[in-house]
Amino acid sequence: MTIEEKVTIQKNICPECNKKTNMINDDSRGELICGNCGLVIKEKIIDHGPEWRAFDPLERKKKTRVGPPPSYSIYDKGLSTEIDWHNKDIHGNKLSPKSQRRIYRMRKWQYRSRVHGSIARNLTQAMTELDRLTSQLDIPKGVKKTAAILYRKVINKRLIRGRSIDALIAASLYAACRLRKVPRTLDEISKYSRQNKKDIGRSFRLLIQKMSIHIPISNAKDYIPRFCADLKLSYQVQKKAADIIDMAINKSITSGKDPTGIAAAAIYIAAILKGERQSQREIADVAHVTEVTIRNRYKELVKKLKILLEV
């Protein structure tokens, strides 16, 4: 593109027909189009409008707001004002001791005015714990949002009374991982939670029973990409392990068995077949199972899928 063409585009003049009278701004595609000759003058235009869509004036009026979108993972959905703890002015200069004391008092009373009532205090503690768990476990934002919505439903149904906040938020996170197909085992969540595996499992069963949530059964294939990434194995090993699991499912070998153990054994076999051998100890550390479990599942898969191993 020449300099003259760039200048004409900046002035919204069509470089093809040299006309400016009929410019069409297509927001849905992010393109600026000449209405005379049909030339796409600009593409990938940034949309500075809201992130939501409205299909009638009433819906647009209802959704209109200022500030960032509400977030369910913040106890007040992020709709209140917050005074940060940097103690610096707008220019980045440090505040004087007198101003720091005044800002400290303002910050304290502003926090007290936001957090009032038992539900607000409960949500403050729960969302702080959810932030910590998702950070430790490297959980995506979508799963975190689902866990926050589940916990808010728990509070609305008044199931929190007499029960541990940490156990219920960990159970909500485990349920969200299962619902969103981002597998995390109870052992992994209990490792970073302040509650043990037994309490989290009990809270998870309560969640399913009282909330009538349909949790899909864990599939061993869901664990393959994460385990292979941690072991730094190639895509060929990952694909072979998934094929082994598919054949095992077709022959009903996986019924009633821990999916993480099946996934670990399939990866062990696939790594041998593809020449990227890994020890059972290394796979066991990543999959959070014992070497005995991998050995038992490995022997069973080798025996039942003998044809596959001879390829």
C-alpha cells in the first residue's frame, strides 16, 4: 500500500473510486466499506461500544450502565467503589503522613459501609477463598464464575448455616470443574483447600442433592491433555492415549474405575509405543495416583487390548 493510499484511508476516502459520500460502517464485522464500489477500506476496527447486545429499546435501557461489567466472583459483583492501598496520588507521588492517616480512615469506613450483614461477610470470605483456590489450581475465569454462581445459589437456599464456608466453596469449585469439563480431582482441590477431602466430598454430595444439579461423569480422556502437558509429551502420545481410552470404553474396561488411573495408564502405554518412555513414578506424581494403580490399570489394558499393542 502506497503512502497516498494510506492518507486517503485515514481521511475515509475510498482509494478505488476517490469518493467519501457513501461510507458504510459495519459494526458486526468491524469493517468500513465503500457503498459505491464495495471496497473494504478498513477491517478489524475496534468496537468501543458495550460488551452486551440489545435487540429492542427496552432491553437497551435495562442493560445500560457505566463502569466495568458485574462479576459474580466479587462479593458485591464489583459495583461498589474501592479505595486502593497504594497511598499515592494521581501523579504517582507518595502521600504525606497526614493525608495517609486521613485516607486510612476513609478506606476503613468505606469498607465497613460496603460489608454489612451476615450474607455480605459470608460472601467476602467465600470469594476471597475462591480467588486463592483458582489461583493455586490455575482455573480459567469461566469455571471460576460458574463456581461463584453455584455458591450464591447455596446461600439463597440457606444451606450454609452450620456448615463450613471453605468446604462449600471448594465443593462448588469441584462441581464447576466437572460441569465445564475442566477436570480437577478432589485430591488436588483438597491439597490447596483448608478442608480435608472427606469434608469437601460431603459438601459436594449435599450440593448435588439439594441443588438438583446434574454432574456429568468424569471421562478419562478429559485428563489426557493436562497430564501430557505436565509431562512434556508430544501430541502423538496424547492422541494415542485418547485412542486407547476409546477402545477401553468400547470394551467396558473403564466401568467403575478411577478415570485418573485409567488416563495415567493409557499415557504410560502410549509413551512406550511412541518412543517417549516415562517412568510410572513420574506419571503417578502428575496424575496424583499411586504407582500400584498405574501398574494394575496398565496390566489390565495390555491384556484386554492386546491387538492394539501389537501395532
